[in-house]
Amino acid sequence: MADQHNPLPRAEVRIDLDAVKHNVELLTRLAGSSGAQTMAVVKADGYGHGAVAVGNAALAAGASWLGVASVDEALALRAAGIQGRIFCWLHTVDDNFGPAVEAGIHLSVSSLRQLWAVNSAARAVGTEARIHLKIDTGLTRGGCQPADWPTLVEAAASAHDEGTVEIAAVWSHLANADEPGHPSMDLQAARLDEAYKVALEAGLHPIRHLANSAATLSRPDLHFDLVRPGIAVYGLNPLPGDSDLKPVMTFRSSVSLARRVPAGESVSYGHIWTAERDTNLALVPVGYADGVPRALSGNMEVWLGGARRPVVGRVCMDQIVVDCGDDPITDGDEVVLFGPGDEGEPTAREWADKTGTIDYEIVTGMYRPRVRRFFLSAAVGEAVDEGRRGDRRRGGLGGDGPGPFFLRRRTPASPGSAATPTTRTRTSR
């Protein structure tokens, strides 16, 4: 049961910022052993974990860069006060690069059209643009095609000579890094080297980057000057087997109604489950509108009362039903839908395996209007609700809140200890 200081949620994800720091420190050590820097990727609102909070934690833990997909995401980090180096790479035809150039955002360029657009923006705002030229080495998605690469490099070098752009990097993205021995990885690395040589011959001196999470963990020869871990920052291992990464997200709810039902009672839409004995059922107020895949119907467990319990019947839009057998349950009991797995609770990887997807999709899918998000740090001793969505203290259940607020944990201080103010670590570009 919860007390007034720590109310149990309808639906809540808890983000362990100490786990973020642990993961980034591990990744930074691996990269540093190869002489590379680390870019923590916080796109898609930090894979559903909160880009600003995770970004600050990553920078404090030793990351030198943050990476996002869009210009809007990059500018949101700047608006939140993050002054570290930020790179974004996925642009639309209508993107306005001027604000990003003014904000010192590093921009990916894959074509002459993008180069001219960034160059024009730099001229308009009177600030040199920092660009990373992207070569398609085999993913066949974004990036300049190899046949067009010399022309793009020549044009970029001319813009560099004019003082409108700085060519900060040459980069690409791996197609099969989750299979460390896949032959395409060496081929892509060789193609990046060839592209880099073209840039050097044009008088440019960029850095190179290629490695994602999997390559950061398994292929030090592909670290080059900078690695770009994404999913590993959040403690999810892209490779088979165990790792020292710590999962960051815990998804929890609480029992809204406990009831005893007799044998023969059927549960929820379609009556796909019928009680074979008298049993205790727990109604939990989360469903597919809150990120619980409907495909888990009949194949899902939660952690309730110190044990795994099966979810019975269909996953509905707003609720699920848990079979607790003869074990006692009470309205308000905590329910963990997934977490790190340390206590036996299900994990995001289990959800992914059961639904035929990847854990990236599971955690990113937790960015939902009805799911509260709290940030935890043992070092600070506080839980932070991002305030992105309204709550009763703000007079509403939806909409953007006016910023983060803090909930003091009810943890007794050590004898003679004093409160220490929270500090945020930022890096300069």
C-alpha cells in the first residue's frame, strides 16, 4: 500500500538515472580504451525514458555528445539548458536549419541539396555550420551514395573554404551490428575508410564515427573516433547473452479492485479464460492504451505480492486481470509489469520476445499520455516527475506541465549528514 507521500500510480514508469550513469560509464570506458569519445543517443524522447533527464545524466557520466534524430529534438535539448555537443541526422525537405546552426547543433548532410540548405542557413544567420557528411556504406537507407561522394565532398570543401561550414565528421551506420561476426560489418568499415580518404585528399580533417550500441560493446576495431550507443544507454543489451548493463525503466501500476470469484467464472472480452477453481483476481488499470501490447493476451505475467502472476483474459484498452490463486491481495497493492528483472519481475526483453518485436519498441512505447514518468537517483535521494503531463496538483489530467517537480523520498538521513543541493553537470561544446 502507498502512503500520501508516495502514491501508487494508475500507470507509471520509473527511470533510474543512476543506472543510466552506470551504463554510460561502462560504454565510455569501452570507447576510451580505443581512444574514442561517446555520443549518448537520446532520440525519441530518450527511447521513451526522457531525453533531457537522460541527456544530463549521460553527460555527467562522461558522454561527450548527445545524438537525436530531428532538428526539433536537438533544439528542445538546447532549450532545456543542455550546452554539450548535440548531433542530429534525419531531416525533412522543409526543415529550417537556421535555429539549429545558431544553436551550434551539428547537422548530418547526405546530399548536395542538404548541403546547400545548411550553407544558406549559415549565411542567413551569420554563423558557421558544423556538419557531418554521411556516406551510405551498405545500410541502403540514408547517406550519400558512393558514386556521388566525391562531388559532395568537393562541394563541402568549397563551403568550408568560404567559412560557412565546418566539416566535423564523416560517418555511416551499421546494418548488422547485432551479429558481431557478420561480414557486412567489415565491408562497411572499409567503405567508411575509403570515404574518409576522399575527405582527407580534399584537405579536410574530420573525425569518423560508425559504431552503434552493439559495435561499441563487441567491436573495438570499429570505434574510430566516436561511438554512438543508443539502446545500451538504457540498459538493454542488443547482443545475445548477459552483460553488465543495468535496465533503466520499470513499468508499474497498482491493484484497483481485488475480488474472489468461484470456479466456472469467465473473464473479460470473449471469455477466453475461465476459472478452474475458486480464485482471487486483481483488476489492474492499465491496458493497450498505456503500452501493454494486446498481443500479450493469454501470454503475460506481472509481479504482484512477491511472485509472478498470470494475466488472464484479454488485454483491454484500459485494464488487465491477474489471477492470484488463493494468495491474499488488497486494493492498492503494487503491480510491476516489467523492470530490470532483479527480483524476478518480467523484463522488457520478455515482452519483446513474446510479441515478436524488439525491446526498443517496448520501452519507446511507454511514452504515453496516461503514463506518469518519474526519475530516480539514489545519489540525490529524490524522485522527479517530469511534469510533462498534468496531474491533480496542477488541475488536470492532460497537457504539458510547467516543468519538473521533486518528491522527497521518505528515507532517514544518516546521523550527522546534511542535505546536499542537486547539481547538474553540463559540458561545453
